[in-house]
Amino acid sequence: MLQRRLAERLGPVCGYDDYSLFLINSGAEANENALKLASFTNGRTRVLSAQKAFHGRTSLAVEVTNNPKIIAPINDNGHVTYLPLNDLPAWEAELAKGDVCAVILECIQGVGGIQMASAEFAQGVAAACKRYGTILICDEIQCGYGRSGKFFAHQWLGIRPDIITVAKGIGNGFPMGAVLIGPQFEAVYGRLGTTFGGNHLACAAALAVLDVIDGEGLVENARIVGDHLIDAVRGLNSPKIKEVRGRGLMIGIELTEPYKEVRQRLLFDEHVFTGCAGTNVLRLLPPLCLGLNEADEFIEKFNKVIK
């Protein structure tokens, strides 16, 4: 069966062959199920999430997303405390209260502007979660599946989450999501369910994605080309660039002015499409097969625009 083939293939590739795989349809659904599983496990209701976090647009996923524009009154149930990323004492203080169900964390924030968790922070939070019986969920929906130059972004930080959520890259455009569930969780029949998750077409797409990632060395390519891009943008030494941050092919260019004009000129004059975050961050999320020549072409066009 294709579901089993996918689970058996994904585990060794991502480094979690002792985790169970629950297949669903989207990233928001993955986070919903991860949070429910955490609450089923320890019976708690409070969640810690990072400021600027984005975890999806369904009920629980919206609640742990730090964006008032998409939190409807029905979603605001007071279960979530938002804390600054990398402020370890603040997170440890909340976890020490002993009532936190789960921490949900993007190790590289996407919509938040490519803000990056530090290794010291991530390891400290992971240790505190273990100490106080809190479930650690890493949201790898945007930063996972090779984008950071490792299969999962948290693997740069030396932590091992209890639950990992994935989507986007797993199906390469086909609607699919998944939850990787640590071996310490007991499987309970009927606790998690889905109508279309893990259908054969989705699983066939996911298996094909793994074939390409492995066969073309795309995780390593993301690291090599990403390092080249980051160094090249920093090397422009432009007064319009405040900071460049990211890992692999997940890069944020923070400008000293609103991104609107630069982004429009890149698109309409140079035919280069970029993402954005906040008011002044260009977000680069190119395909993992991006080559060094294409990266240099972007640098040339970007430099032309910001001059």
C-alpha cells in the first residue's frame, strides 16, 4: 500500500524512522492534529507560540498564529501565550508554571520575516519542555523538506521534537500534509482521522518528490546555492539592505525602506517574483533545484534595481 511505502521511505530520509506518520491534506490540518494530540496526551489546554508566528488558517492553527488580522473572535479563546523568539528566560518562566500543553515553534519563521531561532534558545526550550511535561511541536511546513539545507530546519539546532508537522514540500504542489509522531505516543484508534488524507494520488506524488529530492541531491543543493545567495547579497554592501538572514533557500532581505517599489521593479522590469513579509522584508523561496547561474542572475537583477 502506498501509505506504508511512503512512511517506510520518508523515515530514513528525514532521520525519524522511529516516528509514526499520520497523513492529511494541509499544513493547517497538520498543526490542528498535532495540538490535539498534545492535549490528549497531557490533558492541558495552554499553548506557547512565538510572536510573528504563522501556523495556518483553521481554528486551532489560527489561534496559535500571531496575526490579529486573521484571528476571528470565535478563534480567540485565550489558550495561547505569545512570546518573543529567542527570549529563553521568558519561555522558561512560562513553562515552569507546569500548565503548558504544548510549544509550537517555527525554527525559521516564514511569514514572520525569516526570523531564526538560535540553537541556545531551541535547546533551552526543548529541555524545559521535557522537564515540565510539555509537548514540543516543530512546524516544518515552510522551512522543512530540504529548504533550509537540511531535511528539517530544526536539525540545524540540535533538538529532537516530540511532533513534527509538514506540508507544502511533501507534495510539491499537490495538497498534502503529515504529522510525524514520536515513539513515546500511544496510538489510539479513532483519536485522529481524515477523509482524504493519504489518498493514493497524494502518496504517489509524495513518493515521486522523494525520488527527485534524493536523486538530484536537492537538500545539499539548497545549502550550497543558499550560502552563495546569502553571501552575494551581503556582498552588495548596499545602504538599502539592513540585514540578510536565512538558511538554504529560505532567505529574508530586510530593506531600510518599504519593499513595495523594489518588489514591483523586480517583477515588472526584471521578471523576478519575490515574496514579502511585514513592510520591508523580501522573502526568497526559490525552487530547491535553483542553480548557481540562476542565483547569479538574480543577484545581477536585484543589484540593478536597488541601485
